Amino acid sequence: MDALFAQIEIYLRSGWNIIITIGSFASAILIALGLIYWFSGFEEHKGRKMVIGGVILFIAMQWLAFNPPWQLFQF
């Protein structure tokens, strides 16, 4: 039974790492597109909002990467 729980934990941790990686790439793309929108003058307001959202997403992903749930909720 312990081996089963250990295997499930391995799968959940690898899934967590994939989610963190996707979130980090998404934040970088969001910031880049926001900067392009903002500085090209195409949609300045939307570009600023995209940059702010990308920075917030990046900060959240970094915090979650360094504080995963299995470290926060140990019983």
C-alpha cells in the first residue's frame, strides 16, 4: 500500500512541475505580447494590463514553485 501511495505522489509531483512550467512560459509570453501591444501603440491599455497580469502570474508561479502544496500542508 505504501508503494502505491509513493507512486501516486510521484505522479502528482511531476504533474505539479508541468503546471509550473506551463505557467512560467505563459507569463513570459503574456509579458512579451503585452510589451509589443503597449510600445507599438496598437492597444496601449490592453498591453499594460497584459504586462501587469503577466508579472502577477510570474510572481505567483515562482511562489508556488518554491512553496509546493506538499510542503505547506504537512500533517
